[in-house]
Amino acid sequence: MMLAKVTGTVVASVRSDRIDSPVYLLVTPWSRKNEAAGSEMIALDIIGAGQGEMVLVSQGSSVRQTPSTVDKAVDALVIGIVDSVSEAKKEVYRK
């Protein structure tokens, strides 16, 4: 699981994922120093995250264990919207 920031959306009218009305987001891995920490990726959003929000992203075979993604062609999934991040009793991010 990783922290990521929503940087955009992706629209694909032709897909093989068999998911009804999917929302795909462009997300960038984010460090606890509040800066980009990796390459952008596309993640399926089943919870309604928005542009600029900090999210939790899960990757790999575990993302195919939710009711809407079981046995689907999904590799990255937004599983939470982050409200705050604290480290050593210091708040490093707040929504």
C-alpha cells in the first residue's frame, strides 16, 4: 500500500476489464515530506476520490479481492482517502 496524490483522470471507452462504469485516476506516489516520490500510475477508483486528494493505493493481486474487482483485470486500486498523516507526533499532512 502507498500514499499517492490524484493528479488527473483517465478515460478509456474500450476496455477489457469488465467493470461497469469505472473511474480511472492518474495518481503519483507521494512521500511523507509532501512531495512526489515516483512515477505516475493509473488506479481504479471505487470510493470517489477527487483531483488533488491524497489517497491510499493498493497494488497487485490483492486488489482483485473486493466485490467489484474480483477476477477483473485490475492492478492498482484506490482504497482510501487520507485525512491526515502523522509521524513522530508531528503532523506532516492534513486534508
